[in-house]
Amino acid sequence: MSGHYIIKKSSAAQPYHFVLRAGNNEVILTSENYASKQGAQTGIASCQVNSQIDDRYARKESAANQPYSFVLKAANGEIIGRSENYATSAGRDSGIASVKANGPSKDIRDDT
């Protein structure tokens, strides 16, 4: 089973966001918040393209026993999404590999 995106809505001021789930249904990337569903859809399109470019990942290093994580950025430097926290750099790197593998997915589900 391949990965997929889910567009979600909350009660926040900018209520729309998306998550990218791997084939095992685990969340591997969570987007920033958007004012509209169209904004979230544009974010997904950006993720589909930028997830394949290694230089678009900002790898966060552990300091003082803090978790490892990463962010995916667009060409203009804007953050598209953030990872979960990982206990090790190897776990973080596996998360990036999973986003690269699942990011191009065209499977977009609307949970709004």
C-alpha cells in the first residue's frame, strides 16, 4: 500500500492542514496551517515536487538530549511540513526516506 495525503480542518484561525501518511498509515509529515482548503491543496502539490529534492530537507540535530526531526521546505524557503520527533539521527533519516518515497503520491483524501 502506498502513502497518501489527508486534508484536515480544525477550529484554528487558519483551520486547514494536511498530513502525509506512509503505506503503513503512520503520519510522516504534518503541514503548516492554511486559511483555505485550496491553500492546503497547493501545499500538497508543493510537497509532491519538493519531497524528491534532498536539499529541501532541513535536518535538525540533537542537542542536550533533544529529539531529532526535520522540516521540508519549498524552493522559496517556506516550510511545507514538519516531521515527528525521532530518538536518533538514523530514525530521522529513515523518516526523510519515507517522505521521499511517499511524497509523490496522488492519493489525496478530504477529511474536512
